[in-house]
Amino acid sequence: MGSLFYNLQEKNIKFVRVLWCDNANIIRAKSVHIGYLDDTLHVGVKIAKAQMGLPVMYDAVAPNAGLSPVGEVTLVPDPSTLKVLSFAKGQASMIGDMKSLGTLAPWPNCPRDYLKRQIERLANLGLELKSVFENEFYLLKKEEGGKIIKSDHTSFAMTSPLNVYDQMILDLEESMTSQGLEVESYYSESGPGQHEFNIKYSDALSSADNQITYRETVRAIASRHGLVASFMPKIFEDAGGNGTHLNFSLWREGKNISGDTSAENGITETASAFVAGVMHHLKALCAVTIPSTNSYRRVIPHFWAGAFVSWGYYNREAAIRVSKNGSQTAAQRFELKISDASANPYLALGALIACGIDGIEQEMTLPEETTIDPGYLDSSECMSRWVEPLPKSLGEALDYLKGDDTILSSMGEALAKSYVGVKEFEWDALKNATLEEEVEIMLEKF
Ligand code: GLU
Ligand code: MG
């Protein structure tokens, strides 16, 4: 601890935020003063157990989450996630692990521990997942009186936003780089004021941690430039939604084993089985990877959101878009387009791995590749090509999740109960909400 303390003191850090991300995917923090950091590193900072029972709409515990206002757990900061925050003077942050008081054993509701458990299960099969969340977000303007409006009227890859937001882009790059995220590319996306800023893949746990850092940084830097950044899945009915595509590849002993040049579909048997598992459970997985009522406004055909249970090389209308290696001879990585930033990244990745493991254990095989836009198929053509539509609402996805023992048992009883409890509470409260009402609630949460 000594050197960590002195490093932070030298940088004039007064407060260290201990972050957590709840079932509703709201990132929250409690800050400790530098003078109490030593204690906090050992015993953590206490939060109410009920924190994991809060929905997106307001701070009230979901009645069926199995959590009450009585009882606390402790958030023990992981020093490997320490970041000095360029956007908040005198402040640093660390991501916390939720632990039981006294024993400091992982609390069964901890999303970060859930992901660690799935990574370990995969490691027991000799495999590792590398991943990255590929975020899209809108930059919006706030008018006097608080009304949020579009910041421009640009469309895909136009260059003017690169000029208009030059300083913001540089600040974003500087902040992400200083926090250890490797910036890869940046361009303006299809919607008016929509942007895509990409970072490099890493091991699965770091990629979920990076997603927390990423969201925090984009929102904070935008706000310093007088803008509101939002990752909300669908803000404007008639324009592109915000995807947070989950890119992944399978590795064994330090080598990417996703592709096989000699396989008919260019994918190794192991990776085929993993992806087949994801496809098999996809309708239930939706309740974890696209888990807000608003998510289902985004997942519609012809908006490149991957609205069908299907896979295809470079197919932007398939739920799983596959990219090839440099020589274009085999698969290199998979992109789950059915993922958005209303998903808790630890739960999304953990559930994806659990589905993939089921595919491997059950030796599932991939159906045929979808080589066309499935949005133009009628229902009988869909059936003959193994293409299936996804759930149309969070309620429908939750019904699939409640029947999916693979995902629920991977979570364990407590987390499955709190997660489903929170999401059902959200569905009950928001199933008839208009887009405007959702925007009011979610725009600044995600
Ligand atoms: N904005 C699209 C989505 O909602 C994705 C566009 C793209 O393929 O990058 O997922
Ligand atoms: Mg994009």
C-alpha cells in the first residue's frame, strides 16, 4: 500500500472513488479520502446489500430481488484497476469487488465475481476469451431549460464532426491513454451526432473493467466540453441506435484458435461449438446483453443492429458478425451485435461465456452461414435457413431467461434472483413508456 499512497499523494489526489456497477448497469461510486485509503484497501467501503436491487428508474429496491434495506456488504477496491482521473481534479478511481463483511468472501451477487467464475470455468477447459466492447454514443446539446437536442445533422463517416470536436477528441484520447486504454480508431457514426471511438481488446475481465472506464471517461470529457454523451440504445426513432457490440475470440495457450483454414466454415470446431452455444441461448441472453425496455427499439431490421439469430461473415444484419484473419482464409473474431450499453458488462460477458461453454460441453454445431440480409426473408424462408427473429421486448426476453437453466445456474441462485427481480421491476414500470419517457429516464444513466 505504501507506494500506492505516496504515488497518489504526489499527484495531489484527495479522493479515491470505489466504483461498482449494479444489475441495472448504473455505475456508482463512494469516495474515500486519501487518509483512509489504507483501511479501505484492506476492508473496503460498505454499501447496502439493497444497492444490487435498484432499477434504472429510481432508487427503490425491487420487491422480488431477494434483497432488503437490511444488511451490508463491503466493496474492496482492486488496486490493479487504479486510475488517476484527468477529468476530475484531485480524484482517482478503483473498481470494487463486493465481499461479505468479516469473511471477505465474494458476495454471491457480485457481477465482477460472476465474470471471474465464468473465466475460470473456461480456463478449466484450457481456453481464454479475449474481448472488447465496441461502443457507439451520441454527443448531444443541452438547451437552457434542460431540453436535449441533436448536436449536428451529420451521417456515417462524415468528416465535419472530426473538425468540430477536435479538442474533445484529443482530450478523450489523452484521458483514455493515460488510463491504460489503447485507442485504435475514431469516426463519426451514422446517426446525427453519433460517434464511434474504438479501443483494443484484452482479457475478458480487463475488457469489462475497461468498459466502466470508457463510459465514465466519455461522459465526463463530453460534459467538460458542454455536451451530453449518451450510450442509450435508441435515442431517436428514425436514426441509428447505439450498439455496444461485444467482440470476442477464443484463445488457447496464447494463440487465437477461432479460425481454421481447413474447416468448411473457416471456424475451429471448438469456436464453432462456443458460438453455436451463444446462438442456442441467444433469446435468453438478450435479457442480459440488451436488457432495457429501450434496447428493443434498436434491434429492428435494416439498422445494422443484428436483429436475427444468425451468423455470417461481414454480415451486419446477423446477430453474430464474423471477421476473417488478415489473409481472409479463416475466422479471426466474432462480434455479438446484440449487445448495448444498458448491459452490465460483467454480466453480459459472464453470460456469453456460460452459453459458449454449454455449446462446447454439448458439442453443438453451427447452422449454415447467413449470406444475405435476413430482414428480407419471409417467415418460411427464415425457417428453412435456420434464421430466427429475436424477442420483441424485454418482457419476452425475460420469459426466455427464466426458462434458461444454463444462464441462471451459471449466475447462482442469489444473483439470478436479484437480476431477474430488478429487470422484472423495470419491465413492469416501463412496458408502456413512450420513447420520450425512456429518454427522460435513461439518457444520462447510460
Ligand atoms: N449502430 C448500429 C447498431 O445499433 C451498428 C452500426 C455498425 O455496424 O457499426 O448496432
Ligand atoms: Mg459502428
